[in-house]
Amino acid sequence: MTETNVDSILGKLVVDKNLCTDNEVQQCLDVMQNLARQGKPHSLSDALLAQGYVTPSQLKRLQETIEEARPSHRIPGYQMLEKLGAGAMAVVFKARQLSLDREVAIKVLPRRLSEIANMSNGFIKKDELRPG
């Protein structure tokens, strides 16, 4: 398996959080390449766990951070431009509304919160109350 965008982000994050060194991440990437040549593809997260550089709970928190921060959320009719900020409940992105060619802010709930009907409805109501 070649390194994916998520693997790149994860590699940078584990170094930034001082969970691994650059050399340890490179060792994991080498392991991934060797396994891929053997027809046994693995992700960087698999390699980090197998080498003992991160624990499952650390990896879960890192993956949640990556998922919430990824500007690659796809919302039809909008082009995500950049992450503006994040709070306890949501991440706010600067985006371009393609139909009106204007910049807007979009608040995105994490999956774990968006599945709670009351939480999603509250954000919809908040949006409806704003002047257009």
C-alpha cells in the first residue's frame, strides 16, 4: 500500500505530538512498503501499532483529530477552502458556495454528534435564524 493522504497527516501528527520520531515514522513507512511488495498492504496506523510506537487509544484519538480537521469534507455545491477554527462541538470551514460564487462559513459536526438528532436540529435552527 502506498502512503495515503491520511497516512501523511498521521505521520506528521505523531511526530508533532512527540509520540514518534521522524526516524520511527520512516521505519513504519519502510515496513509498509515491504508488506505491500508481499501483497499484504497495511496502513501507517497498522504499522505504528505493530511497532509499538502508539497505543490503540492514542491512535483512536489521533484518528478522531484527523477526521475532524480534514478540510476534505465534501458538501455538494461547496468548495472547501480552509479550516477557520474548531470548538468542542464543531469545526468551521471557509468555503465557496458555487451556485452564488460567494465565500461562506460552514460549521461541520463530528460524526459522533451529527448522529444525535437533537444536536443536528439545533444547528439547522441556528442557521435558519441568521439573516440571509
